Amino acid sequence: MSHYVKFTYQRARADIVPFDALAELNASRRKLLELGLMGVDSTGIGFGNLSVRDGVSRNFYITGSATGGLPELTPTDCVRVVAYDFARNWLRFEGAAVPSSESLTHAAIYESDPATSAVIHCHDSGLWATLLDRAPTTSKPVAYGTPEMAYEIMRLFKISDVRSRKIFAMTGHEAGIVAFGRNLEDAFDVMMRERRESSPCI
Ligand SMILES: [Zn+2]
């Protein structure tokens, strides 16, 4: 077993300037909320997070911690990640919100694939169960929001077809799905396509 490295972060500034992708981000969130792929679980904890790359940089905007159930986000609900270190499970950010502890999972995808500019993490137990056998998956002992998850994702990009498939399941994170693409609409479409293909014919 690997030892647990606590997620830590440092706020570089207390606000972010309104960013262009916010409207697109809210549009994708509305669809995900309607489908129940993100929201608030039975224990009152928000789930699901989205991010968008900031131009062609390694920086990205990501929804803040505990925003899963909010119907509409404003810039104060998002942060801009401007530096990170996988080994230390650490990042630096701008914004009023607390960055999602899963931010480095998103960072690992941006780092592995320059063509990716948007990432969606949501929960779908049906699709998750299907993908476990058929699609790239992170190995079981690896928990979400750990350095090991970031390394595991980078490994998937080397050993699997995740770059072209644009979706993977997290074995150790029940119902956990990650889809990505050139933009949020693209990532959302990947998820919908896989859902259609995984649902049994009636
Ligand atoms: Zn999750």
C-alpha cells in the first residue's frame, strides 16, 4: 500500500477574472444535473466536477469543492489552477472557492494530452459497471484525489487507447467516470455515446 499524501493548496489571489468558458461550463452542468450524473448524494455531499483548460497553457479552470449540487456557477464557485505538483499532491490557484481535491486528476489528463481542453468527472453506476470490462480503467487500489491517481492516469495514456476513446472508469471509485475532449460539449458527447452503447436493447 502507498502512504497517504494529503491534498494541500495555496491561494495565489482571492479572485479570478470572469472567463469565457463559464457559459459553456454552466450549459454542460445543467445537462449533467438533469441526468443525475452530478449533484448531491444521499449523505448531502456534492459530486461531479468539470474543468476547462486556460488557452494552450497548463493552467485550467475547475469547479470548486462542494459545488456539485449548485444549479448555476459564478466565477466565485470556480478556481484557476496555476501550478501543481503531483508528488506533493499540492496546487496553487486563484479564486474565492476551495479547489476540488480531485483537481490533480484533471491536471494529469491535461498533462498527458495537449489536445484535451475539457474534462468531466461524473457518477454513473450503469455506465461504470459496463466500462469496467470494456474500456480503460484505473486499477483498484488507486483512490481519487491522490498522487497515485495522477500517475495511474498518465500510465493509462501510455498503455491503453484512452487518448482516442476519451473516457475511463475509476475502479476504486464506485460509479466514477471521467470523459474528456477538445471542449466540454465534446467531452459530454463522448459520455452520451458510451451511455447509448452500454444501455441494453429493450
Ligand atoms: Zn466522484
